[in-house]
Amino acid sequence: MDDLVQLFEDLWSVIGRLWRLVQPAWEFIDRYEEPITIVAGILLALLILSDREHPLSRPIGIGLLVGAVIIGPLFRRFIDLPWYLDVAIVVIGLIALGAWCWDVMDSHRVALRWFVKSPKAAVAFIAFRKRQYREAADEFRRLAEGGDAAAQNNLGIMFEIGLGTTTSDTEAEHWYRKAAEQGLADAQYNLATLLAVDVGRRKIVSGEHDEESLVEGHKWVLFAAAQDHPNAKRGVKRMRKRMTPDQVSKAEKMVADWCR
């Protein structure tokens, strides 16, 4: 019994020391709770809005921004919430943010958003939704080898992400290129992102072949933009910020030569 009491006293002593360490930070947060909440809300909103390909990023980001900057401060002016409701609101917000992050990072959901739907690939989509990725990849490959552009694009996505296949940018580029050359805008956009720069998912590549990849990537994103691909027009602007006028001219010449 004495040992149990001693253990409890030791634990209480440790808790007391920890509290003395965090107390200044807690008092600072309590004093500047509102500006800290506003700044945190703005940062989270900007993080969410930075993912321009996710269909929910814009409404969620704008909603969070409005809530953090306008609704929250006004609400607190008139209603003094008890601490447990403050905690509940924070927890709900973190859960919502975690769900959004999970959706963005989940390869299964990402692939479904990127896939090009095709009635011919019904078997592959059924297998994919059941998370039978190898079977889905095999079916996409069968259709892709037969020349189906949508299946070629989707197989490229599976290679890029590594679902049902080994992760291989080389294989992804191979299948994206086949579909892009058939005029599929989604494949043209995906090939551009793989070849060159961040038009939604990745940063600019580095190495000796940067310029060549950058110019070719710009060529493909121009093709996609010409077909009104939803992300390609924004991609053209972002790519050109990283390109010299000479590189832009080379890409435009490649497009003109291709169209002759």
C-alpha cells in the first residue's frame, strides 16, 4: 500500500513539473486565443486551398477562411463559450481537417478522381472499387494494349501511384504518352506534370535535362488547355512563370509542328 501511495505521489510530482513547464505557454494561448485562432484558421485554409485539384478544397478552404476571420470573432463578441465547447469546436475542426487530409492522401480516392471513365473498362473499375488493384491493373493493361486511350491513361495513373503495380514513372510516362498522342486531354495533362513542372501535384524537376522536359511538358499542357481541360489552363500560367521566353517559344513551335 505504501508503494502505491509513493507511486501516486511521484506521478503527481511529475504532473506538477510538466504543468509548470507548459503553464506559460497555456497562459499565452489563453490571453491571445482569438488572434491565434484566426492565424491558425488562415494557415489551414491556405493549406487546403493549395490543393487545386481536389473538388472540395475550394469550398472547404473558403468556408474555413470566412469562419476564422469573420464568423468566429463576431460570434465571440456576443457569446462567451465555456471552455468545453471551445475544446469541442477545436476537436470537430481537427477531425474535419483530418478527414480532408485522408481523402487527399488516400491513393485509392486520388486515382478514382484522376481516372477517365469508360464503359469498356467496367470490369476494371469494379475490381478497383473492391480494392483488387492487381486485377484492375491487368484489365486496364489488356485494354491499353488494344489501343484504348482511357485505359492507357488509367494504367499510367496506377503506375505513377503504385496501385496494383510497382511504382514506375517510366511506365507511367509510356502509357500517358500513348494516350496523349491519341488526343486525350487528361493524359496530356498528366504527362505534362510527370515530365516537367508542378501544375498541380509536383515541383519542378532538377538535373541536366530540365529544359528539355520542361519544354515538352509545356507542349502537352498547351494541348490539354486547348481542349479546355479544367486544370491545364492554370497549369500553363504556372509553368510559364518558371520558363524563359525562349523555352515558351520552343514549346509553342512544337505544338505548331505537331498540328501540321
